[in-house]
Amino acid sequence: MTIEEAIKEAASKLRGAGVANERREASSLVALAISREASFLIAHPEYILSSGEKQEFLGLLTRRCHRVPFQHLTGLQEFYGLEFRVSPSVLIPRPETEILVEKAIDLLRGKENSVFLELGVGSGCISIAILSNVKTSKAVGVDLSPQALAVTAANADNHAVLDRMKLLESDLFEKITGQVDLIVSNPPYIPNGDIDSLQPEVRDFEPHLALAGGSDGLDIIRRIIDEGMAHLRPGGNLLVEIGYGQSSAVGELLGRAGWIDISFINDLQGIPRIAFAAKGS
């Protein structure tokens, strides 16, 4: 089997399995199987896969046709210019969350000895990206999942920021003492009734603990809004990723809870994606 034949076969099977961008995905699977860059595939379509490479390729193709996320095949995902290890225990980092990271960096940059708290740390991508860009800051990361905390610790160690992170197994603020300068979170915000309609890659392979946000998707967000101010220093800020169509309800929750400077940051599709608020001084 040549590279050209492998790509053609993979694209056909992926299309039949309902995978979008099947030609690109097929090329990525072949490149992964033979441990080569995409440029090699383009330059050498006549390359014949060894028996071991063919076996690896067919195994990867079968798993992808079963809608296993490509990131779970590689165990890696790029986020904010950094590479992160991922597993079925954590959400796969997504580009829209980089908007939250960018705002957090702007808020913390220039502040000496700042401390921020991340609720639901998952892979650690948010905290680690912030720490990598704000050398004067420290982080506290909490998660209910010990498996997720282990992934975070490995990623933090890989990016040399573990010495500036404190990781706690905690139900949101349960084990948090003292106050911080900033609270960030990409919480579960998908209404429970919508879970079954998600893409199979998300529905079947990502942790529901990090997805399902209650009947209206706002259960965890409500708790963060209601409990968060007590854990912020005067003038501190809150950044929370939210779902489609939730900005109006979240804005009302923030206002009723006494937050000030409430605003929303849109994603690249113009959808309000990040809720921003401040604690009065």
C-alpha cells in the first residue's frame, strides 16, 4: 500500500463514517502512522508503507471511523502556541478558550506577585498558558477529577510552571482559602438535554463532568457567580467562558450578585463567549 492508496482508502472510509474534512483527516492519519510530516506525503505519494506502518495505519483508521477524536489518537493538542497532553479524562482545548487566556494575560501582566484561581482546571491549558506568559504570576487550579489533575500536573511540569501552580481536588471553592486577583473558568455549560445531540467525538469520548451544566447549562456558572466574589481581592476580576445564547442570563446573574463592569467578549463568530466582571473596591 502506497501513501496515495492509503489516503484514498482512508478518505473513503472516513466519509462513510460521517467524518468531515475526510481528505485532510486521511492525510493526518497516514502521517501519524508513518511518523512523517505532511510535506513528506506530498513529495512521496509512491512511498510504500511497511507491514508495521500499514498495521498502525489501519488501527488508527478504525478508531477514527468509530469517531475517536484525532487528539486522543495522538494524545496531544496545540493551544495558545503550546502543546498539551490530553486524554479522555479532560476536555480537548479549543480555540475559543484562547480569548479567555488573552484577556487574563492582559489583566495580570505588570502585576507583581499576582495569584489567580482556575476552577475546573482540566488539562491545565488555561493556567499553563497564562503562567507561561506572565512570569510574575502564580496559579491555584482545582478540579473534581483526580485524573484531570494528574494531566494538569504533567503538562505543567512539561512547560516548567509546576513550581508556580498549586493543584487541589475540590468542588469549586470548597477547599479554597484566602483571596486571589483573578478567577478564570471554562465550566460545564451545555444543557443536559443537549448532550445527546453533540458530535460523537464530544458526546462519546469527552468527560460529561466537564460538559453538562444542568437543565439550562448554568448550574456551575451560577455557583461561580454567587460564591466567587468572596474569594477575590477588592478590584479583582472574573472571567468565565459561556455557551451560545447564555450572555443575557449570565449578565442578569452577575448584576444581581453585585458584580460591576460587566461585559462580554465575542469569539470569532461574533458570539458572546467570555463573561467579564469585577469586584468593587
